[in-house]
Amino acid sequence: MRLIAEVSSYRGHNETYEKALRTAHDLVKSAPPEFSNQPDFLKEAGANAFHLGNFHEKRNELDRAEEHFKEYRDLSNRFAAVAPQPVNGWL
């Protein structure tokens, strides 16, 4: 879904971009609980939350942007806790 979102964004297809991000977000929310501590899952979920926040920020939908940026922060903190060695978890 992230690849579809990225390509859609570069092509200026904002509706498809948002739909792909929303679909990915829905998949993250419905994922089995055992995924919640998997570094790869947390990294992708965090990237998705960041992109959704960025999307809403660009549309001046600041309340929605803040919601997703907070989710990004929380997922990033969880990623850093379960995978403290990769430097990209610190950023």
C-alpha cells in the first residue's frame, strides 16, 4: 500500500494517495496483537502514520494531522523500545 501511495503522490493523484494510506492504516489497526512488537511492522505502521499526518497537514487539516503525528510518535517510541540498535529507530 505504501508503494501505491508513493507513486500516486508523485503523480499528483491525491485521492488514490489518501485511499492507499487509509487502507494501510486500517490494516495496521486490524492487525493481530502479536504484530504489535515486531520491529518491521512498527516501522511500516509508523511510516504510514507519518505520511497520513503529512497529507492532512498539507491540506491544512491540522487536527487530523496532529492525530496521525502523535500516532507516529507513539509507534516510533515502541519501535525504539523493541529494536534499540538500529539508528533509524532514533530518528
